[in-house]
Amino acid sequence: MTAMTSTEAVLLPIGGAALASDPRVAEAVRAIGARTGVDYTDDRAVTALLAERRRAATAEQHRPLAWAGGVALLACVVWPFVAVSVPTLGPKAALAAGPLLVLAVAALTRVRSNWKRALLHPALAGYREVLGVARAHGMPLAHVPAWLEGKAEGGSGKGATPIPSYPEAAAPAPWGAAGAAVPPKPAAVTEYERLASSGGWHDEAGWLLLFAGGGGAAWAWSQTEPIGYAALVLIPVAIGIWLAGSHHGSEETRLRGEAVAYVRTVTTAQAAGAQVPELTPVLRKLLHD
């Protein structure tokens, strides 16, 4: 288990101390907990609940029925091409993929149904209600794991089991755990976020310019058109872009340690009872690396 995987298990969307800091939220959380039998203000209990239910949901996606459905679906795609390309089979044999497709769809539908049922476990559904209540009362959520909402990692849009929405409550009196505070985000972390969100294009652009320059020169040579050799200027430009990308990547790697340390600091602050801010997408990604 990597250090960041451990951090992900500890950094909750919101800590129990923060939930208890607003009497209105605390009352709603107690009512939900009484119904589901979970104390959602107990960070250890919530951490154990999330780990257990995540394993259960993941297991539903890796049962033999899921593999059988996937293999059957792949066979449905491949078999028609095989049937029409083998003279002894012919087009009529391709129709055999029809019943197999029905079985594949039925198997995968059952797998999805079982997976969603695991996500709708009463204790887990209650926790999503807790997050919805907290959000409605203006409490920021540090992060919401994609699996909790039934979404693929890094996915967007509405998942299969989204956090419920409630009408926004009136602004509460100032709240927060006494003696617990989240340190300000260091400038190095802000710079890491900027670099991580703006990189990734240098290699593609460099190769594109290199091929354009080489292609232009090749055309000039084959067509005896000297003007085509002007495309060779794109080659040093491509090299310059690669060098800039290399510097960008080195700087991002250097600052990544600062970002990881900041996420761990946020985790420690939450464990001490602080209300932590919502993490940016770049920092949330570190939780899953």
C-alpha cells in the first residue's frame, strides 16, 4: 500500500468534528445515524465503513459473471467477422452471435444491478445523505470519492448514486473546531497545481512539428521545390518545445512532493478536528496515485 493510498483512506470528505460544530447539522446527522445504526461523527467508524463498502462494490464488478459477460460480448463482436471470412461457415453462421449477445447483455445487466445494490447499502446511502446535509449547510467537502457516487475514477457528470441535494440552509454562526486550523496553501503547491493542469501537450506538439518539417523537406526533395525546405525550420521549433516540456515536467516532479505534503497536512488537520477546504482536482488526483 502506497503512502497516498493510506492518505486516501484517512482523508474523509468531512470530519466528524466539523459535522458536530453546527447544531443543525449535528441533529440531522444523529437522526440519520439512528436510522442506519452508524455514528457518522466517528471518523474511525466512517473510514472503516467506506473501506468495507468499497471492497464490496468492487467485488461485484469482478465476479465470474462479470468476466463471462465481458468475454461473451467480445465474442459477439468478433464472431461475425470470423464467420464471413471462413468459407465453410458463411454469413448464416454469423447469426449465432444473436443469442450470445442476449446472454452477454443479461449477464452485464445483472452485474451492474448487483454493483448498484452494493452502493445502495443503507449505511452507505445514509453517509451520502450526511454529505448532502453538510453541503446544504455550507460546509465544504474536501473530496468526494468517485466510487461513492457510482462514477468511474476521474469521471464527470452524474453517477449512479449521487450525493443528494437539499435546499440551502441559512448561513450559520461561525463554526469550527477550537484549536484546529488548516495551514494556508504554500505557493509551491499553487504552482504545482498550475503546472499539473497545463502540461501534457509538449510531446504531441513536438512530434507533430517534427513530422511536418520532415514531410515538407521530403516533398521539396521529391518535387524539386526549394521552397519546401522552409519547413525544416519546424524541426528546431519542435526541439525547443520538447526542451520546454522537459523543464515543465522536471519542475512539476520537484513540486509534487510539496503538494503531497500539503495533502497530508490537510489530513492531519482534519483528524485534529479542523474543517478542511475542498481540494482542487489536481490535489484530489494525488489521493489516488
